Amino acid sequence: MVFTGVMDYRPNIDAVVWFCNEILPMVQTEIPGANFTICGSRPAPVVRRLVKRRGVTVTGWVPDARPYLDRAEVFVAPLRMARGVQNKLLEALAMGLPCVASTAARSGTVVADRQGILATDEPIEFARYVIDLLRVRAAGGDGAPGPCSGGGELPLGAAVGAPRSGYCRGGIPTTAAEGGGSDMFPLLPVGRREGWASG
């Protein structure tokens, strides 16, 4: 799991502290090896202290957050104080990551509910979404049964995604069959693992 942002900004501080206190322990109860990376410049002292918790890494400033997003299986945006568009969510979606977010964080996007972002403000439900997504990834999948895979309705706590390596093949794929879209990540013109689309 990963979170990105400037880490002396109060809403980001609140988000990662709340996540580590309320949600991460539930995730680690079911998935003991689950890790959480907080990637961003200027981590406040309270954020730096989170490294004392099992599985938590605080990077501080990095020249490029993409490698951290690339290594993650799930992006979390547990922002309880959020206004407007959260670029961190858009960046994660562009990298092909399923996102679990607060309703406040999701509300600034035009992404339809459950189409790339699973949103809740309840810690137990937030943890369940993360656990379900991590289990799907660990099983070798990039998503779960849902509309784009012919599996029917999107089940609670699961998300559907195109293969994460299929976002850039020297151009912009135009269909899910070409690796460029799905019900969760429709036709994102950026790359993952194989490089970035230019332009």
C-alpha cells in the first residue's frame, strides 16, 4: 500500500496517522506481511515516528514517486480533510493502481463510484476493501470478477482493473482487449512498468 503527498500538510498528516492507527492494524491482522509506504517530502515528526510501526516506511523527499506507485498493489487516500481534486488519486489511477479512499477524497474526482476508487469513511470497510484488493493481487490477478471480465456485478470490496503492464506499448491502447482500458481504468494514456506514454 502507498500514500503520496507533501507530508507536513495537515490533511496528509491526519490521513496517514488515522490510517496507521485505525486501518493498518486490521489489514495486518489478516495479511501480516502487508506494508505501507508514505512517500512524500517534509514528513512531520509525527509522520516520521510512524516508522516504529510494523511494516511502515516513510521515504521523505524522492525525485520521482512513480517507482513507489509501481511497486504498490493498492493506493490509499484516507483523507478526512479534503477539498477539490486530489491529484494523488489521479496519479495512482494513471499508474493502474486500484484506490481505496475516503468519500471526501473521491468526491473531487469525476470517477464514478466503484470504477477505480472504492470509497468509504468507515475504518472496518476501508480495511476490508484494502484486504480484498491485496488478496486479489497476491493471487496473481490485477482485479476481481466484474463487468469487464464477464463476471457480473462488481462484488463488495473488489475492484476491476486492466493488467497493470498494459498501459503503454509505444502508444495509447484503445480497448481493454489491447490492454488499454477496463471498467475500472478506462483508456488511461500513461504507462506502467514498460515506460510512459510521451506527450
